[in-house]
Amino acid sequence: MSVFKKIFRPTPFVKLHEHSRKVHECVELLHPLTEALLAEDYEKIEELHNLMSKTEHEADLIKTQLRDEITDLYFMSVGKSELSQFLAYQDDVADTAEDFAVVLLLRKTRIPEELQADFRAFVSQIISVSEQLMALSEQLCTLAEAAFSGPEVEKVLKSVENISEEEWKADRLERQFARHFYSLEDQLDPITILFLDKYCKILSAIANNAERTAKYIRLIIRKK
Amino acid sequence: MEILVIVALIVGFYMAWNIGANDVANSMADAVGSKSLTIFWAVILAAICNFAGAVLVGSHVTDTVRKGIIDTQAFAQDPQVLAHGMVCALVAASVWLNAASFFGMPVSTTHSIVGAIAGFGILTMGLSHIHWAKLGQIVASWFISPLVGGILAFIAFKLISRYILSAKKPALAARKGVPICAFFTFMIIILATIYKGLKNLHLDLNAPQAFILSIVGGLIAAVICHFLVKRSRYSNHETSFEKQLAQVEKTFTYLVIITSCTVAFSQGANDVANAIGPLAAVAEIVKNNAIPGKVDVSIWYLVLGGIGIAFGLAMFGFRVMRVVGTQMTEITPSRGVAADLGGMVTVLVCSKLGLPISTTHVLVGAILGVGLARGITAIDRKVVGSIFTSWLITIPIAAGLTIVFYLVAKWLWW
């Protein structure tokens, strides 16, 4: 019979893009979570946390499926371990987003009026970084079509630079927020400050993971 | 004795039928898989091109199978034995092919028949009367041809990648590049056919004439291609890169149809020998009561083989084409063209050299070549492995079956 019917396997980049969409879905939940926190709507936070868990689990399923699919393949246009690693990094973004939801659940933290604008700006920037990562994953499909050559490669590498820049902006917003709430430290109770600090760390970890994932795309493109 | 010829005819035709049913679909795989051609047209074109290849270029490999593997001199005393052996080889190879297909194993018709004939030769005349030099060449070509196909396909795709996919305006580059590819494709095919060929049509052209004709033929093809490509509507305001790539693939559909046809052509040239070589030997032995001589194989055998293949293709090939078409989703026209070009040139050159090779293996090598050039992402490791293992067992099994059949037939009838 025909050997050609089984020799090809679907390109992994499609599933990879699916995974990145799911991961971004997780990160987008940061927006309603933040609003719920600022509005002190703690039931909503519970609800959103459950949704976040579910979405993160869905991302995990896609990741496992993709991992299973690529075990038996000869990878011709990109390295298999590079692809695997990229997947792992992208998954970290979703994991960290879930961590944020969990931390919100631990304690009814009240964020004072003056800090809310800075906090909102910070969270928005984090979501923006994740969005750009998702767009980047989509471009991998096109790059595969173009056999990883030509001007498109330069465009993608430029996008990676942009993400680094956006992550730097996120760092700046985090610093701004932190300096602001430390300046109010006499008015805030110590545990609140502790939690605000936790929020900062987790949120910037999301952006860092996204940037690390984006940087790894360089290896996928260049390798082989 | 005439019975032997009739038996040989039947089994030879059956072998050709097998080739048509199983192997020919692979040659059109790139066109069908990339959805450039409907299955109906794929079957029709494959039948025509395969037939043309068999008749026009098939004589060289047929001669090898007919008398190049075993030292026919050794049978001068008793040519009937050789005839018996050829028939048994045909039967054994056909049986093995059907059994392997039944179990879903990808085996090569070429390997089966060569193994069968060699097996018979060793049994009857011992190891000293095989043309080891020729057999060695043939076996070496089985290793080398997929490699060469891969290298050529690699180069072809790198060129496509560099000059078309990486261009500032890929769609435009494709519209210029496709006629150029068509030129080269037709030039190679025409050159291969008419240079030192067509003796059985009594048309022997010398080198300069052959070159000029092939260049002219190539130019005509390129011009036709250019107009075909121009006819399709293009929106020049298409700046999105994805859309440009889609246009490129669309332009390449014309080319991949052409290249797949050339692969079918070259496959006809190489594979018809598997069925017709033994048959021609048997008929000649029975007619002259002597071993096959220096005369080139008559064109009518090639015609018969071509018809047998076409029958097999028409009756069974549909099914295989449909499977290929629905499941080969990763091959796009641009990749298909590169793989086809690599495969076509390799098979044609081997056919001209009289080397029987497996077209399927060469195509697999070509696809791997395109993959290495980063055109294809993932290839199933187990399938590639199974191709090579089934290859290894084909030779001994075909040889063994032939020996068994011959001994049984000898005991029963001879």
C-alpha cells in the first residue's frame, strides 16, 4: 500500500498556536480578577479562580497532547528539544497566572484608592506582553510555510525585541507601583504590604516568563 | 512449450497490474496530496505518463532484468530451465507483493523481482554464474538512489526557498520562477527520452540534435506555463505575507501537476521492466529455443506492460490515490515540486543507465531531502523505519519463494 499515507504528521505549530491562545486566555483572566480585587468582590474572585484553574488545565491537556504527538517524529525543520522547551516555557506563563489567582484567594486584601490606578496600569501591561507572545506564536506557522527564510524571519525577530521592551515597561510600572505603596507604608498594615509585594512578584514573573518564551523563539528559528 | 509463454503472459500481466495498483499512486502523491489535482485526473494522467515512460524509455531497464542479472550463457545448453526460472520468479514476486500488501507492508516491486531472479540463478547455476558486477551495481543503486533523490530535492527546495519564498514579493517571484522550473523539467524529460533513446522507434538522434530539441521543448513548455500562470487572477495589493505565500502555493499547483506527471513517466520507464523483463525473456527462449540474444526488447512488450499497469491503476489505483490524497496533508505544491524534481531526475538517470530501482524509496528520500531543507516539519520515524526493514526482508523472501516454486514445479511437471 502507499507508504505516503502515514509518513507525514501534522505540523506541530498549529497545536502550538492553540496552546498559546489557551495560555493567553489564562492571562486575560487577570483583568476581571484585578477588578474583583479592587471592588473587594471576594465571591467573584473565587469564581474566577475556578475558571482560571480550568483554563490552565485545558492548556496542560493541549501541552500533553502535543508532547505525545511529537515523540515519534523526526523533526526536520526545527529541533525537537527546542520545540519541547518552548512549550514548557509557554506553559510557565499559564502556571504563574494561576498562581496569581491563588494568592488573591488567600486573603481579603484591600487596596487603597490611590494605588488602584498604578495597579491597573501594571496589570494591563502584563496582559499586553502576553498578547504579543500569542501573536508571535501565530507567526511561527507562517514562518514554517516560508521555510524559515527570508524577510519574515527578520520581522519575527523584531517582534521578539518588542516583547523585551514591553517587559521592561512592565518592570517600570511594577517599580512605580511598589514605590507608591511603600511611600504609604505608615497607612497600610504590614500583611497588606506583604501581599502587595507578592502580587508584584507574581505579576512580573508572568511577564518574565513570557519574555523568556519569546526569546526562545530565536533558537527555534535559527537552529537546524 | 507454448503453455509456458501463456503462463508467463498471464503472470507478467498480473505483475504489471500489481505495479499499477500499488506503486503508480506514489508518483502522483505530491500532486494529489497537495490538493492540486483531483483523483480522477491524477489516475488518467498517471496512466498516460506511465505508459509513455514505459514505451519510450523502458527498454534499458527491461534489458537488465531480462538478461543482465544472471549469466544467461550458462543456460545455453538447456534454455528451457531459464524460461522456467523466469516464470517462477514472476510468480514468486507477485505472491510476495500481494502478501506484503495484505499485511500493509510497503515493499518494492523492483526489489522483489531482482531478488527472485537472483535467487533462481543461485539455485540452478550456483554462485559463479551471477553477474555479480551488475548485481552489485544494482544493489548499490538501491542505497544510492534515495540519497541522490534526497540531495537533489534538498537543492531544489533550497533554491525555491531562497529565490521565491524569501523574496520581497514572493507571489511575484513565483510567477516568474514557475515557468523557469517548467523549462528545466521539460528539458530534462525530453533530453532523457531522446538522447541515445527511442531506438525501438527507429529515431536515433545525436547529442547536439537532442540538446537543441530538448531546449526548444523546454522553452515551449515555459511559455505555455507563463500564460497559464498569467491567466489566474491576482490582486497586486496583496501585501499580507500569509496571503502572498498562499498565492505562491497556488502558482505552484500548475508546476506540481507537471512534475508529478514526470515522476509517473520516469517510474514507468523503470518499473515496467519488473513485469516485462522476465516475460520477454521467456517468450524469446521459447520462440528461438535459445537464450536471449543481443536484440533489444521489442516495443510491443513495453506496450503490453504499459497497458497492464494502466489497468491496475484504473481498477485499484483510485483507492490508493484517495488514501494518499486525504492523508498527506502536509505536502504543499512548493514542497511537492522539489521532491518530484529530485525523484524524477534520479529515477530517469537510473533508467537510462539500465538500473532497476525503487521509485518509492527515491521519493521517500526526496521528501526527507525537502524536510532537511526545512520545507517539511515532521516525519513519522516509525514509517521510515518500516520502509527500510521491509526492504531488507524482501530480497531473501523473494529469492526463497522463487526457489521453492521452482523446485515444486520441477517435481510436479518438469
